[in-house]
Amino acid sequence: MSAAADMVAAAAGLEPRRGYSPWEDAWRRLKRNRMALGAGVALLVIALASVAAPMLPGLAAPNAQDLALGPTPPSPAHPLGTDILGRDLLARVLFGGRISLLVGLMGMFVSIGVGVTYGAIAGYAGGRVDEGMMRFVDVLYSLPYLFLVILLLVFFSKSLLMLFVALGLVQWLTMARIVRGQVLSLRSQNFVEAARALGAGDASILFRHLVPNTLGPVIVYATLTIPAVMLQEAFLSFLGLGVQPPAASWGTLVAEGAEVMSLFPWLVLFPGLMLSVTLFCLNFLGDGLRDALDPRDARN
């Protein structure tokens, strides 16, 4: 609330309203967005159910086979049915969610770590350094990113760690451009000049003053990076380059179910539904965060 508004309120005998920080104001706006808030709650429920899967009472082991039972449709004993090997699909979906969400989160963290650092250095350095660094980004943009991921997985290993690194290293390019643009617009601001006048070094100015002021766009793009990484993992699983058996993700479950979809549709329906709901929720949450963190949104 402005000082003039406070004076008017005081003259009218009213108590001035408490001011809000930018993050508090963003939280207030986000709470008014029911779609984003509902998506966040749904994501929390899915994440908690996946993380707590080993502790859920009565849940079968995800790799416990019952060849005599074989594929059965949903029933009270197996709420989502069983697969070809008689494994409980509910357990497979919940444990698969742990891997899919972990792949998305780790890919996002790799993207943030590389993209924010690279983009911040390029934007702050400017000149020929910025030009050379961003031309390198343009070269990488011109290459088919999934082809790069496939090459990394084929020539190195198909481990889960390599999958994290490979997916994250192709997602940092847009993050770097976003952060560079933000740093370019901030580096001539008064608070940067004040920090420099007080003797702050380049590293201190960059990582203590400039990078924190780019967190709004970074957070928004990070929420949109997670579904992109999860989709790429699902596609790689169709090619046999994703999560390797006996472990399973939603992508591998969809790939396995697609092979027998005409005979046992529940094997592709439930993993596909969980993947779709999670991706929708992440996109809704990302849109809500974008609106809430937009500094031009001055709604009260």
C-alpha cells in the first residue's frame, strides 16, 4: 500500500493496511486461482501416495509374480487389476510414480543448475563473452535434443543416473536464455550499482543480488520443465532406453500395456491416466505461478 494511501486512511480515522512482500502478494494471488491450487493439491496427493507406497498396508510388492493368476481385470483384491505376470498393477503404478516423479525432479534440478549459472554469467559478462556463449546455445538448439539423449544413453549406460543427466542437459538451454534476459535487464539497476559502490565483487553481485531476482521466471519454467522431462522419459521407455526392468516408471508401464492393449486395456489405461493427470496438474500449476509471479499483475 502506498504512503499516500496510508495518509488518506489515517485522515479518515482508519488503520492503514499492512503491506505485503512480493512473495506474500504472489501467494495471495495464487490462492485465488482455484485451478492452480487444486492442481497443487492433486500433485501433493499423488506424490505422497507414491512416496508412501512401501508403507501402505495391504499393498503387494510391485515385482511379486503370480503366473497362475496372470492378467486379471480390476477386482476387490487388485483394484487396478494385474499384468501379464500376475503382478499387482496398483503397486506397479505407485512405485512407478516414484521413479517418474524423481526423473522429472532430477532433470529439472540439472536444468536449473546448468541453465541459471550459464545464463547469469552470459548476461552479466555481456559483450563478446555473452555473444560467444549464446552462439553455443544456438548451435545446441539446432540439434535434435532427443537424438542427443539417445546417443548419451547408447554410448555411456542405460542407468537411472545417466537418464537424469541426459534429460537435464537438454533442458537447460531455454532456462539459460530466460535467466540471461533477466540479468541483462537487471545489471544496470540502482541496487547493482549500490552493491558495486560498497565493494561487492562480481561473483557476489551475480549470485547474491542478480540471480535471486530472477527466481520468479525460473520457478515458473521449472514447473513446466518437469512434465517435459517426464514425457521424454516416457518416449524413451517406448524405445527401450528409459527405466530398465525390473524397475518401472509410468512410461514403461504404458509401453508394456500398449503391446496388449486390445486384450487387456486396463494395463495401459491406469498408468496412462496417472501420467496424464500429473502432467495436466503440473501445467495448471505452472500457469498459476506465472500469473501469480507476474510483477505487472497489480490486482489486490
